[in-house]
Amino acid sequence: MAAWKIAPALAAGNCIVLKPAEQTPASITVLMELIGDLLPPGVLNVVNGFGLEAGKPLASNSRIAKIAFTGETTTGRLIIWIKKDSSSQKMNP
């Protein structure tokens, strides 16, 4: 599922910070081993951790322009609230 979001973002010339679900970090690690050396350093970055300790700082970071999320609706609403609260930019949920 991550590839559905990684491929178009890379094709558009964007850098990516990917935070996989804490239950499935191994699959992203394998993906990074397969494609990691095909990309320049810093283009695809992986941050592992639990939602509040890793996801909240990402969602509230002003340098993160767009967020693509797959998961529970309640978590998605929380991400929108965190991003909206920490950003002066207009949001399109």
C-alpha cells in the first residue's frame, strides 16, 4: 500500500518521509533495501515508531507540505486536527 503513495510522489519530484504502521515496519525495511540505492540520499526517508511519538511530530512539522494517510478514520481525524492546529496554511482534508 505504501508503494501507491511513494511512486506518484517520486514521479512528481517530491521527497518523502514515510512513517509505516508500527505493526508492519519490516515490509518497508525490505522495500527500502530493494529501492534505497536507486534514489539519491534523502529522497525517501523512513521514520519508525508509534503514532504519538513519531507521527505527531511529522504531522505538526511545518516543512511537511502534504500528508497521505491510510488507516483508521479516528487517526486520520487526529492527523488533520494536529496539522490544522500547527499550520497557517489552508488545509484540504
